[in-house]
Amino acid sequence: MSTADSEVNAAQDAQDGAEQAPSRGVLLAAVGVVWMAAMLWTARATITGRADAEMEVTSTAYAMPGAVSASLVAGAALGLAVLAFLTRGGRTPGVTVRFIIATGTGLAAGLLGALSIITINTEGWLYAVVGGTVAAAATIGGALAGFRVRRVTAAVCWGAVAVFVVGFVLNVLQEMLLPIFGAGDTAASQTNAASWFALLQSVLSGLAGGVAAYQVLRRSRRRAAGEDLRWPLYALAGAGPGLLLVVGEGLTRTAGSRVLELAGKVSELELTVQQMLSGSRLNNGLIVLFVGAFTAIIAVGRTLGPAASPEPVAPAPADPAPPADPDEVEQAARAGEPQTVPARPEE
């Protein structure tokens, strides 16, 4: 890397550190930790409250996706807070050190979260798989905090929090909203209403995530009084909450696949339910991704003014002509006169 590139990276790191310095990311980290702790505590309480083993397995499968999504955000938020604390006072760690610190922070948070699940029953492999998936999610989230433009990662985390809040509120109001979509006494009407409700939840969550990410980026720009980001980074921040949902679903299907397979073996009905829920979560993540990106693009596009028209350039004054030489003028006049040939004398 050249010296000029190093100076540019250092300046960018210093700017990012200045943006995080007023709050040092403490609020975001606190929200992320509370969210992760609440999901893990709910999962543990739900699992341990079941009487038989079959219900315990299915409850574990239901609780795992939410715990994974919360761990992704918590790992990223804690990584941002630690980096902001270490970069105060103008200290700018290198790229490798930054990623090591952020990833290590996420790993530490993930291991602590995994203990709350693994200690439910240390003899079987079921809770070890769930705990490992939670630890992997928090580690990936911490690695995301190591990217250079940290305010984009912070905006993604706040957008993910907004998506969770919207989903939580709509789920609380679900019984009141389903009749609006035509839910009746028949199974067909209830299924159709549930589909429309899921679509509404995904769209509203994407809108909330995109707006929250945009607002965080605009506030960080005003606080830092620096140069604004380009619109593709706004789009990335708006799409980030949905991207986290997709990544979380990918972890659930891969690292936690054994849990889902075991839950599907309980009964044919449970297998169908798990497949439907998995597809619904993926569709929800994709809708949130695209709606959030589109919302952020529209929001930042409204703040862009028309392109400044270039000012007309005055023509340069012509150089004054040099004074004419009299001899040259006379020669030019003679050259313009008709040449006459003298007549030959008659013999």
C-alpha cells in the first residue's frame, strides 16, 4: 500500500472515530445486548417449560431464528462500541487489528450467549448446536463492525432494531388485524388473511428499516460535519436489516440444520410447519431487503438538489495587432494591381 493510500485510510478512520466519539456506540450496544439477552432468556424459558421431549425439540426450533438474528446485531453493536472506545483520542488501528478486535468482541458475546443455551442440558447435542449457531452469528456480526465505514454498520444495526420493533408490535396486534384481511371461520380464509398479514409486516418492516438507517446516516453526517456518503452506501444501509435476516436464515439452515431436521421428525405436520416457516422467513428477509434499499434511495434522493449549471466562460480578449510596416503595405498594394504586358512594336 502506498503512502497516499495509508493517509487516506487513516483520515477515514479518524473521521469514523470522530463520528462515534460523542456516544461511543454505548446506546446501540446496550440495545443490542438487551435484545439478545431477551431472546435468549425467552428461548430458555420456553424450552425448559415444556413437559415432554418432543415439545422441547419443537420449541427449540421455533426459538433459534430469533436468537440468531438478535446475536448478529448484538455482535455488530458491541464491536462498534469497542472500536469507538479504542479509537478515541485520534488513535487509528490498522485494518487487520480492527477486524481482529471487532471479530473477537463478537465471539466473546456469542460465547456468553451460547452458555445460556448449552447449560439447559449439557449431555445432548441439541443445545450445543443451538449455542454454536448463536456464537457463530455474534462472531459474524462482530466482523461486520470491522469494515471501514462504521457509520453504515451502525445504521444497519439501528434499522434491524426498527424492523424488530415493527414486527413485535404487529404480532401483538395480529388478532385484531387478521379480520381486516378477511379471516373467518374457514381454514382457507384464515390462511389467505395470514398471507396478507405477513406481506404487510414485511413491507412495513422494510420501510421502518430503510427510514431508520437513513436517519442515522444523516444525523451522523451533521454531527461530524463531514462529507456526505454516496447514495449506494445509503442503499446498502437500507438493505442491511433485510440482509441480516437473510444471513440469519442461512445460519439457521446450515449451522442449525440438525435442530430443524430433528423437529421435522416429530410428525409430518411439524415437518410441514418447519418448511413453511423457513420459506416465510426467507421471503420476509428478501422483502425487507429490497423495500429498505428502495426506501433509503428515495429518502436520500429527495435531499439531492439539481446539478449546478456551469457558469459561462467569457471569451479571451484577442491580442492587439502589431503596427503595420509601410514597406509591407506598399508591396501588398502593388501585388494587388493588374500586371500589364507591354505591346510588341510592329516590324
